[in-house]
Amino acid sequence: MTSPPADPRRFVGPGLEPVITGPRPGLTRDRRGRGRRGPMALPGPLSPSSVPRHRSPRDEFDALVGEIVRALEPHFARESEPVDIVVEEAPLLPLDWSEPVPVSVVADQVSPTQLVLYRLPLARSARSARRPDVADAVWEAVLDGLAQVWQVPPESLDPRSR
């Protein structure tokens, strides 16, 4: 004799409607472009190796800048003037600012010189928020800033052109 199929509904008390328990059927949606949500995207026993799949845009941008700095490591070892690369969200601008928002700035008043990258203007300067477009915009900003500090042409620093 076969047993009836398990009913996913659980009755909570007399006269109450059944409550469905367990995960929702179907795929989790990417609502509002914030990445996948649900048990598979969170750390825990249901996700592989308990590692979250989703990284915030800030973490993605920092990882991208880290990749670029690692690719330019030979130039940092060769040049005599040290440069710190700093990531900020957005520049603080006066209310009457009418020029385009800067995507980066070289702060040579401090020691060592700092190349400040602004994440939001760089991400929005790429026409779409696709990673290759943002990566190209960040490469251009980093190469232009370092070329300004080290007084060399940006093309001589770019390891992608070789």
C-alpha cells in the first residue's frame, strides 16, 4: 500500500487556513537590479561553501581597482615618486557647480601623492553599467592620473596595449 503524497501545507489550528511552508517554487528574481536574492545568495547551509554570491557595487568597484593596480605593479616599482590610489564615492562639490563632475583628481599637496577615483561618476560615465565599460573608464582614469603624476604619456603605462 502506498502512502499519500506529503502535503506541503501545515494547519496551524482549528478553523485556520493552511500555511504553506518551505522554499518558494520557481527561481528567485533579480528585482530592481540588486542581484539575486534568496537562500542561494546568502551565506548559510543552502549556499555552496557558505559563501555569498552577491557582492555590492562598492565591493565590485574596489576589486576592479585592485586588479588594475596589480597589473600596473611594475610601474609602481620603477617610478621614484610613490602614489596612493584612493577610492571615494563622489566628490564634494559646491551647490553652484556647473562643470562636468570629475571622475578622478590628483592630490599632490599630500605626501605621498594621491590619485582619488570617484566611484559613482566613473560608473555613470560609462554609458551603460556593464562591467567592461566601467573597467575601461577606470583604466582611463588611472592611466591619466598616473601619467600626470609621473609625467609620462598614458600609452607607455598601459599593459593592455602590449
